[in-house]
Amino acid sequence: MNLEILGISVLWTFLFGYIMVGAIDFGAGFFNAYSLLTGKQRILTNVIQRYLSPVWEVTNVFLVFFFVGIIGFFPKTAFYYGTTLLVPVSFGIILLAVRGSYYAFETYGARGHKGYSFMYGLAGLLIPASLSIVLTISEGGFIEMVDGRPVLDYWILFTSPLTWSIVVLSLSATLYISAVFLTWYAHKAGDIEATGLLRKYALIWALPTIVTAGGIIFELRKHNPEHYENIQTFWPMFLISFILFIGTVYLLAKRKQYGWAFGLLGGQFAFAFFGYGASHYPYLLYPYLTLYDSFTNPAMATALVIAFILGLCLLIPSLILIMRLFLFNKDYVRGKSDHHA
């Protein structure tokens, strides 16, 4: 495996981690706000708040690693993506700031304020929608070179069916991943009512997720035929992903083995995500930028690979520790720790 493939594989792993951990976090915020809107906060709020409190600060570490790494490994991405993504990424950063401020208001202001909760939940949905624009742009057809610099055509971008297919997938996948995890979490907490409601949400968002995923592949056939042909090469990965999706839905429908259901879901998204990434090879931005004409020097690349692998080795045990101390600690999950505060 050459350094270019190793570098993008490490970065893709960090991005996958952000998608999974972030989706759970973003979806939990939305379900918390939705429960306030529908008057079901009695059922969901306690479970969701116990999940969000220890986890929210970890989520963005994956994203920081990815953005630092993409510029470090592939410096030309700053030129091609820097100005074109100024609006959507700036919008995402503002939304991240809104989510961060929510905890300050909740801690030092009026706890349970509906306005803060609604803003937090809405920001959680808009962040993946705004950041998913990057995947759309990478497919090509939205950037023109004007006087030697890239210019994004917003009209073509926002009238493209591919754009909205990816945005809808980012929203539905966020809610689907979060609902499945929180169903498992509520089940471990022994909260039967919350488990039933979250399981219902998971089944509701399962269908839009798989339909929009298929819709993206259909749109690629017209928008980027080369990528569409590459996807056919990796069809076993997408087939395995679909089988795991069926397994997840089956376990949810049968009301059993919620932990296994989330494990299958993780496998489903891993196969689809890495299959998509492999089929996009060798382009970072079609047709202007590839892995090979934008890679850093070998010494820098080696140092970055070592640093990022060590970072991953530190981050994963940290997540496991958080899960053991909080998420899967019986006293904490069942809310018993609240009585000792």
C-alpha cells in the first residue's frame, strides 16, 4: 500500500468515525427537541440527556482530525475547496457554535428552555446537511475554472437532484443511526416506554435512508458515469451493506437484540461508506484533483500517517473508556447516579 492510499484510508476512517458518532449526537438533539414539541419529553428527555452529557465534547475531535489531515496530506485541496466551500462550511461552523452554546445555556441559564432545545435540535440536522455538500461537489460538474481559480456555480449546485439526494440521505441517515443507538441505550436503561418510542422512530427512518442511498447511485449514472461504473466494480460491498440493513430492520421489528441491531447498522454503513470511497478513487475533486497530483512530500506524509494512527489509537480507547464509565455503566444508564449528585 503506497502512502497516498494509506493517507486517504486513515482520513476516511476518521470521517467515518465522525459520521457515526456525530449522527448519534445530532439525532439525539433532534429527538429531544421533537419530544418537547410533541409533549413526549417525559418519555425521552431523561434518556437522551444522560447520553448527551458525557459524549458531546468528543464528537468534533474526529472532524478536526479530518480537516487538519486533508490539508496536511493533500495541500492542493485548500486551493480547490477553500473558496468554494467558504459559505457551506462557515454555515456549519456557526451551527457547531450554536450547539456548543446550548450546553452553556443549559448549565448556567434556564434548564429545559424550549428555545435552546429547538435551536440545538435544528442545528444538529443542518450540520450534516451543510457538510454533505462537500460530497456533492467532489462528484464534479459544479466548479468552473475562471482565470485559473475555481468558482462554484451555486445555481447548478442547488438545482441538481444529486445535491438534494445527498442532503436527504444525510438527514435520514442521521436520524436512523441515532434512533437505533438510542433504542439500544434506552433498553439498557430499562426504560420500556422510551425503548418502544425510539424503536418506532428507527423503523420510520430506515426506509428513507435506504431509498435515498439507492437514489444517489441512480443520479450518479447521469451525473458522473465514471463513478457509477466504478461503483459496479464494488457491488459486493454494497450488497453486504444491504443485507446488514435487512438484518438491522429485522431485529428491530422483532424487538430483540438491540445491541446486535446497532452492530449490524455499523457494519452496514461501514461497507457502504468505504465502498463509496473506494469507487471514488483516485479523485478528490472530479476531474481536477486526484490523490497523486496533490500529495505532500514523503517525509511529511510518513510523519502525518504515524501521528494520525497514534491519534486514532488514543481516541478509540478514550471512547471505550467513556462508554464503560457512562454509557454502559448500569448505575449511570439507569439514572442512579443522579441521586448521588
